[in-house]
Amino acid sequence: MSAGRPFRGCACFFTDNIFVGRFGLHVRYRDEPQLRRDHGRIEAEVQRRKQLPHQSVERRAIISRCYKPKHPEVYTLQDSFLAPEFLEIERFCTSPGADLQGLLSYLESFSDKRIYRLPVFTQQFCQALLDELENFEQSDMPKGRPNTMNNYGVLLNELGMDERFLTPLRERLRPITALLYPELGGACLDSHRAFVVKYALHEDLDLSSHYDNAEVTLNVSLGKEFTEGNLYFGEFSQDPSPVPQYIEVEHVWGRGLLHRGGQIHGALPIASGERWNLIVWMRSSAVRNRLCPMCRRKPELVEAEGFGDGFTEPPQEEEQPQTVNVCALG
């Protein structure tokens, strides 16, 4: 993690967008009377969320001390893990004169929703990473799950993959996201939250409609063999339509989808097999410091571990930049 201002979370994490799986709904928590009157069981979820940072630190320490990786090489990003087409896209985006139209010629686009597919990893790397994740799942290590909507999966920061794998991957994606999503801070994505989700029969089969706590999301299909389970995308959360138009997108092994974090989406049930996906929520403090994407208010900052929710403390008066652009509005 780079030195500088510490990253923070927004207090709305404890009150807003709390998913109640029994009803498939996201709700907001205000106070105890409202809780008893409307939502009954949410207080336990609020308290659980407040314990998450401490519990994650404890798990990470145990894993670092006791877990023996099966494939230690997958913890450090290497060019050999990346698809040759990804490296070609990266070269284009970092070349003089690179522009959006040129980039789009390398990508697969879906409707007008600004959803793009690109090759990311080789199949050999996907297989090695899955083998490592299954080895971890079969170990007796403590395991945190991605969120209340996904009961199966791995938090990659707890495995120690942030510094040497995920941060370099985010930085290599930034020239691409800078062209695709300039108004969302695509050029200054400075933190992330990354996890792997797993879908299988008798486990998680699908995923309810939601939007991500991210400016830009990368979703990479890692395998394995499965049928059905397509992703579906609706409208942008900040631009709702009275009659939403949905599209379905198939998973392609080793390829990733880039989309706006605020794009409403979900996953249809799988019919057979197992599906594993790498999810990277990429965040820009320059954008979200002005407006939290989850509560749509000025963030009320609270202490957090690691990257938190991607917010940072405002700079001192003398540190204010002289020129203004979206990546400098801290």
C-alpha cells in the first residue's frame, strides 16, 4: 500500500444497503425503534459489520503465520499470468495518442451500458489459482466470506494477495479504465477490495440484483466447468429507468468484464458444475470523497483497516491542488 494519507471507510457501511437474504432486499438501519418496527433482525448484522475489521486482522495474522500455500508463485503478479491480448491492450493504452475509439477495437462491448469484455488471464494461471484457492478452502485456516450475499468464496487480502498481486493488477488496468471511465476517476483508481466467489449446486446458486461499492468493477471468470449462471445487467443505479432493460452476458474462461460499479447486476442460477469468479472493486478516493456511492451523501469517515472503503481524509489547506481535475478532488 502506498504511503500518504490513510484510507477510510464511510459510516454508512453500518447503516445503509444491508442485505437481508431471507427477503432478497437491501435495507437501511436508523435506530432501534425503527429496527423493531420494520426489520427485526438487522441489529445483529450491524454489530457483525462493526466487528469485521478486527476479525479480518485476526484471520490475516493466523493465515500469514500458519498457512502453507500450494502455489506460492500465484501471490505475485507476473506477465506470464496475463493473456497475450491483455498485454497488447496495455501497450496500446500506454502508447502516445491512445484514445477511446482505438481501445474499443480491442474490446467486446455490450449494448450501450458501457460493459466491456477483455482477455485477462491465461487458462494455465486460472487453473493454478483455483488449485491454490481450493487448497486454502480445504485447510483448517479461519475464513472470512466476501459479504452477506455470497456465502462461499475467499477474501484475497486475508490470503496476503493485496500488495504483490492485486495492487499491481489494478495499476496495470488503470490506463484502460482511464479511457473507458474518465468521469468515474478511471485514471486515479487508488484502492480496491478483491475476493473470489464460488457458485455450486447445494451452495450459492445465484446472486440477487445489486450494485457494487466501487467506481469500476472487474469480474473475471476463473472456471471451472458449469452450465447456465449468466450475469445480467440492468440500468445504472444513478440513472434509473421506469422500465429497466436487461441484458445477459455469458462467462468466458480467463476473460474479464469491466463495468461501472453502479450498474445494477446479478447472476442467474447455475444448472450444474462449479463457477468461480475473481471480483475486484476498484475505487477512486478523488471521486468518492465527495459523495459516498452507497448512501449518496457526503461520507462520514470512520476508522478502517487496510484500504477500508476507499475514502481518505481531506488534505490540509496548504495541500489543495492549484489545478482541478477529477483525480485531484480529494
